[in-house]
Amino acid sequence: MSDKGTSRLEAALENDQVLHVDDPKLLFDHYLNTLPEQGSKTIRTEEAALIPLAALRPKLNPENKPVNIQKSDIDENKEIEHMETNVEEKLEDPLSRFDWTFVL
């Protein structure tokens, strides 16, 4: 069986005589169908890897544009002022901007 399509979870379930399940997400704790409404039974691995990355791209863009600092704006002789901040409070959940739900 050299056909890549036969290695899919869906095909494995269809051909398994012991399992009486037709939905792979019922068998696994984590199952990600990157393109649920694709309209075809096969999708190439390189496509399946790029689809979720494309969906994540807007989440990975910085919230603020980088500041363009000119060398003339920097006073090399001035001491850096230290501000006391509660870092733990600010970084309570630093990855919360990546939270979103996959609908399978």
C-alpha cells in the first residue's frame, strides 16, 4: 500500500473491522483537522503543515510596530532610568494573545 491516502486516520478507521467508530477525534485526545471542509479526501503533507501556519500568522504579528530610533535620538552619556515594575503582574499570561479554539 504505497498510496499516501491509505495512511490517513479516516481510511484506517474505514478499514478496521474491530473499531466501530467513524470519527477519528473520538479515539484521540488531540486531533487537528487542518482543513475540515476541503472537499476532497486527500491533502498533501506540505499543504497540511502550511494551512495552520497561515491561520496563526495574524496572531503572531506584533501588537505595536517597532520604533524607528535614529542615532541622533540617543544620548550615549545619559544614565538609564530604572523603573520598578511588577513583572509577574504584567506577564500573568503572556501567551493569552494566542488563545483561540479549533472547531473540528
